[in-house]
Amino acid sequence: MEINTYNHPYVTAEVTAQGLLFDNPEQVVQCMVYLYYQGYEKIIFYQHHFPADFFQLSNGKLGEVLQKFSNFRMRLAIIGDFQNLQSQSLTDFIRESNRGNWAHFVSSLENAL
């Protein structure tokens, strides 16, 4: 895992790795807390860092992580292909998240920044 740092408009950590990084929400939260205490205000992850079931709203994994980011007032962007989702509830959830200020689901690093 590598961390690329960007400084505009927030101190942002882009977490890069080729494959799966997290098996459960606790691992995501540990990474977030570590980066929070390093002075980062926003974290960028990639969709492939998470197992497929992470994006099934019924299991609560995504909600648990987003709640922790909100509690720490840490911004989050997840880069991936969220255009052709099978789940209408996830599509609605992503649309509502993207309207807010804390969690965004985007298609590119440029959009994440």
C-alpha cells in the first residue's frame, strides 16, 4: 500500500494498491484513524480495495464505515465503476451520498480530488 498526498483543497491521502486491502469494516476504520492522526482530512480509496459484499447495503458494512468517517469528520472518496449497479437501493444511496459533503463515489481521481 502506498499513500499519495495532495494538498488542495484538503490534505488528501490517495491509498493505492493493486488488489484487495480490506476484509472488514474494522480494517478500513483502522486505516482511516491512522491517516487521521497523520493530519489527513480526506481519504481516497478504490473500489477494488473492498470485497464485493462491502457494497451490499443489507449487511451494514458500508454504513458502518461511513458512520465512522462522519464521526471523525473525515472526507471519503471511493473511485470505481458505479454507473451500472444491479441494486437500486445502492444506486440511490450513492446518489444521496454524492449530494453531501462527506462521502463521494466517483469514476476518476480527478473527480475525487
